[in-house]
Amino acid sequence: MSFFLKIWDQICAFTLEYIVQPILGMGIKDVIDILILAVVLYQLYRFFRDRRAGRVLIGLGAVVVVSLLVSLFELSALSYIVRLFAASAFFCVIVIFQPEIRDALERLGNLTVLNPRSNSLPRKKMNLAKSVADETVDAVMVMSQNKTGALIVFEGMTKLGDYIHTGKPVDARVTSKLLQNIFFAPAPLHDGALIIRDMRIYAASCVLPSSTRKSVDFGSLGTRHRAAVGVTEVSDALVVVVSEQTGTVSVAQDGKLLRNVDGKTLCDILMTYMAGSVYLRHKRANMRKEYLEMMENIARVDPPVAPKDKSEAVEKEFEKMVGNVTETETDATLDESNAAPANAPSESKKSDEPTDQEI
């Protein structure tokens, strides 16, 4: 009985010292500190839950619980072993979670906050981006009809040099005919991935890593789709896949796969990825013009209203639907001259593109 009372006293002392007293002495800074820590822990949970490291974390949690029980019951032999393990625990965690730590640091480095110009494109390169998107879409649609397998990778901010070295250098302008010729079955470079860097075909016949996620069920999909998802798990690249069996066009990004993509949607995805917010603002400005013309044609506003009031009323109707983005803002964004092309932020994609769906 005295043994259980001793344990109970230790639990009460621990609760009073580390839970009750800190709560009673909390201030505004402490609350902010706790909220920031909660957000960080939640983001870490989201990062680890779909990876193999998630199960490793459960195992480490079990080890921590066992070590606490050993200390609580004062088991000398096991306590000695726990202390030996704790001395090297930091290095063990670094080795075990090396891939996840690297991936997290890459994602942190690719944040738009740290790269404020990464989601925009200079106006002088807009025509080149539109040409690359149109040529790619044309080639993909032709290969889809002919059921020609293709794997086209658009490099983002994370460089793919490790995979480029596995293929053959090309360094050519992106054209529909060249893309079709590269993936034509008897061609020597058709087997593997084609990587586009800085809106030019940089290398072909490249070997990509296959997806390692156990939570993704690829079903009857082949190695192209696994490789497409695999390279997006370790980088911010965007991959276009054409199935050799069905001719279905798919787009992979952030470890997810969007299937049955049509030509118009594919063009929007590519332009948003290469031009970012510049393309989205330009597209929204064009939507405003089309909407205003449509409202004029169907006489949404009564004819007796004065022309000036009529125009203002139509503008208000449009702003309720798509938001207030003026052409002045669009032109100002397009005039940015020192920006580097990169992928658009995920928040913009959610509003103007169909949501990616996992297989």
C-alpha cells in the first residue's frame, strides 16, 4: 500500500510542479508561445502522417514512455540502459529522419515568403511561357490520341541535377514536333523522363525515383505514374504523364496525381506553374472583360439606367463573383522585370485549378 501511495505522491508533485504552477503563472507571451508551438506541432503532424517516418515516431514515443516508467519505478539496470540510449538519441534521430529533415528544409526554402518574386514572371517572358504551354499541350494531346507514353518534368525551384545526369543532354526549344519525336517508340530517347528547365528541353531519357509512399494505391498504373509521383515527393516539380495503355493524361505535383486532364485544364496548370500570380491576374482581368460583355448582351441592368451608373452596377456584380482585381494591378504585375520564373503558390492553384486528388 505504501508503494502505491509513494507513486501517487510523485504523480501529484509532478502535476503541481510542471502543470498547475505553470498554468497559474501564464502571461500573454506564454499564450503566444504555446499557440506558435501548437501550430508547429500540427504542421509536423501533417508532414509526417503520410510518410514512413510516422510509424517511426510512434516507436520513439513508445521508447519515451518506457523510459519514463523505468525512472518512475527506479529500476536501476534499465535506467542505465536508458541513459546510454539518451546520450546518443540526438544523432539517432538525425540518421533515422534524414530524408524527412531534408525534405522539410527544402520546402521551407521554397516558401514564397522567402522568395517573394518566385511566383511571378517578367512581362518579356510571358510570350515564351505561353508558347511552351501551347506546344506542350498540343504534343500531349496528340500523344494521348495515339497512346504514346510520355513523361515530361517541369523543373521548379528545387534543381533536378541528380536526375538530369542520368539522361542525355538536349538543350533545345520546346516544340510539339520535337516532343512527339522524342517519345516516339523507336526513338533512342523515348524511354525515361524529359526534363524542362528554364522553359527549354534540358535533358531526355532521365531516370526518376519511384514513389515510396505506402498510402498511395497505384492500382494498375505503371512505372511512369510511380516515377511522376516519386519525383514530386522530393521536389517542387510538376510532371505531365501520358499513359501508354489508355492515353489518359495526368498531372503530378506535391506527391499527388490528377488524372483525366483535358487540354484547356492542362494549359491553365502549366501557365499557372510557370507564370504564377501574373497569369492568374491576367486571366482574371480577361474574365472581367468577358463578364462585362455578357452582362451587356443579356441586358442584366435595365436600359433606363444611365450609362455610367450602368457600368458601375455591372462592375459591382462582377466583383461579387470573382473579386476586385483591376487591369492597373494586372499591368503593374506584368511589368516586373527582375523576377525569375518558378511555380505558383499552392493557394493560387486552389482557387483557379481543380483540386488534386490522390489515387
